[in-house]
Amino acid sequence: MNAEPGWRTASRPAAVDGSLRALALPPMIAAGLVLAFGWPTLAVPLNGDTALFHIGAGRLLEGDALYRDWWDLKAPGVYLLHMLARLLFGSAESAIHVLGLVMAAIAAATTTASLRPRMTSAAARTATGVLVVAPYLLAAGAWHLSQPAYFAGLAILFGLLGCASGSRPAALAGGGALMLAASIKFSAIAPALVVLLVAPRGARPAAISGAVLTLAAIAGWLTATGASGEAWTTLTHWRDLADAVHPGATASHLPDAARWYLDHHLFLVAAAAAALVLGVPARRPLALPLSAARLGLVLLASLAGIMTERFAGWPFDFFLISPLLGLLAAATLEHALRASPASRWRPAMTALGSILILAPALPSWWHAHTAAVPVPAVREAAAALPRLPDGPIYVFGDPQLLMVSGRPMAGSVHGWAWELQPATMAARLLADWAGDPPVAIHLSPPYEKLLRERYRELADWIDARTRPLPGHPGWR
């Protein structure tokens, strides 16, 4: 049968293929660039907080209950993430880094794809997808990698995109992501609530439903493990006691933390501020999932959360705002280039503009991921491990040593951040040791001094039942 005059049936498949390529290519490029930026992170060993989370997640997967059998001051979502990383990628240290990089690639691709109705330039959409995660991947060193604030920031981004998508299922998932962010990092509670409040009216019921369902699931998990009471005590009463022991901990860290972030992301912050100046008072249309005014409210809530969260205020806590800053900075770049008469040079100009925004963090990219780890003190202490008898040990100090040892930890209260612990936790640890004492204890010098000054009963127990290991300072 002949085609009607004017119809070009033979060209339709090519047009369809071209349209699919146009849809798929920018997200794929964004995800590929993110994977290229992030691959060095996979070789960085865990230390400090992240080593602690890795060890704790292993115990929880073996049947221990969070806060009851494995105590920590962190929110429960942190351990859900590390448990997920172990289940998906194995028990190696790199598991959480792999999860973080996969989530970064998904965030880049999702952001790029979601902006298609608002941003006509494929290069600008790709740049936006990269800018929401590249600040973290470029600047984060061994101490910053895979910290809860990074994952919470990504969850806020997913929640925001879901609520702005116009799809009820996406809004439902977005609400769940917002509650997950709040369960990972307490500083994310305020921005998660603000996103729910400023979300488009049609998306709000589904988003709230998703948040409530996620909260119920987390509460149900804690209840099913028999640890809901301990969780409530840790997340409320313990914090009041610790604040009395170590008041002003957050405030003392914040100035240096903010300075570090600005040193590495000054142009990102400036470009994001320009988007707010352009989009809020002048009401100029910017290519954003929500209006600049609404994103500005989310950003302010995030900063308020960072400044008010107790026992936080470290440089990596500012990674909570990096995806928001990336969205706003990319909108400024796209707006500046939109009126450019040289349209054929716009992709190259977009790439150069993105590099400029990221320029302060670029010098630290390789060095940050290849710095000497484990830290020298841990390497030195690990030399004694072959001389220790079999059995559980206890480490007062960096849990990287406990992780390197491969030994179980004696007791339910870990030895990291004892400067925050009220006296009741020392009594709890001694009760644990009455039934399952450690075969060896490592005391880093600051913690040895701390125990003798503030936890005399614990120090006396150690003196009475252990003796120094010759040739290996800190071991008893």
C-alpha cells in the first residue's frame, strides 16, 4: 500500500532513534563523568566514623540490635546504609564507597533527565547532573568520604526531584527519600520538612504518605529487634547528658568547618548565591526543579540544621548542601549562557563554566584520595596484633584499628568519642566486661588521660586486670 502524499514513513525509525539518543545520552554522559571522578574513592580505606559504622553494620547483620547490643549516638539510617552496602557489595571496606559512587551516578543521571522539560540545552543538563555530586567527589578526603551528610544530601535531592516531577509515584518515593535523609542525619530533618511544605500542592499528599511509611518502617525495624526503648533513650536523654559533659562541641568546630568548605567550593557558593539573587527578587525564570525562592528556603533550613545539630559541625557536614548548591550554580551558568549569540560554542562554554565552578576543589582531587591511610598511629599500633591472644579486644580511639585487627569488640559501647560519654556509659561498659572481658585493650594517649581524669572506675579496672605490652605503647 502506497503512503499518502506528504508522509515520510521511511524516516520515522531514524527520528525515533534520534529522539531516544537525545533523551538517553546526556544522563549517560553525566553518570559516566561522575564515575570517572569517583573511581579513586573506592581504594580509600575506612577510618574514624566510617570504620565504626562498617563494624557496627556487621554486628547488626549477625543479629545484634542497634543501641542495645551495639551502641552509637548516630541516627539509625546510617546503619541501614552500611548494612545495605554490605548486603549488596560484600563485607570489604570499599562496600560503602561503592554504594556512595553508585548513588552519585544515579543522582547525576536522574537530575539530568528530570531537567529536560525546563532546560533545552543538553550540555547544560549534563553539567547540572555533574555539579550536584562532583563537589563531594573532588574535595572529599579519607576523613570525609562516605560520611552520613553526603548520603543525606543525596536523599534530599532525590526527594526534591520526586516531589517536583508531577508524578504521584515519584512524589511517594520522594517523600520516602526525605524521611530517609532525616533518619541518616539529624541536620536533614529541617530541610526534609521544608521540601514537604514547599512541594507542589498536587504532590504533597503522596510525598507525606511516603515519608510516613518510611518512618513507620524504620520504627518497626527498631521495635522488631527489641531496641526501641534504647533508641529513644539514646536519641533524647543521652544527648542531654552528653551536652552537659561536653557543652558547645558543635559551635567550636563550625568556623573552621565553614572555612574549609569555602576554600574548596568558593565559586560553587558564589554561583549558587547568584541564582538566588537572579531568581528570588526579580522572579526571573531559572531552569530549576522548584523556584529559586523555594530552593532558597530549603538551603536555609539545611544551614540551620548544620549549625544546630549537636555533636556535629565538622567540614564533611556541609556536604549536606552540596547538591542544592550544584542545582543553583548550574542554573546560574545556564542563564548566563542562554543569551549567548554563539550557540554552536555553548556546549564548550558550558564545560568551561563548570570547570571554573569546580576549580577550587580540583587540586585536591587526586591528593585527597591517595593520602597515607591507615593513619600512622594505627599502622604502628597494628604491629602488635600478632602478639595478642585470641579473643575480643577493645580500642579506646580510632576504630580503624579495631577494623584492621579483624577481632570482635568486647562490649556494646564502642571506644570512639569517649569525651562525650556520661558516667553511666562507663558503668555500662564495665557491666559488659564482667561477662565478656577483652583479651587486650588499646589506649591512645588522649583517651588514657581522659579515662584517668573523668572515668576513674574504668581506669582502675584496666590497671587492676591488665599490664602494658612491652615494645607496643598503648597496648595492655
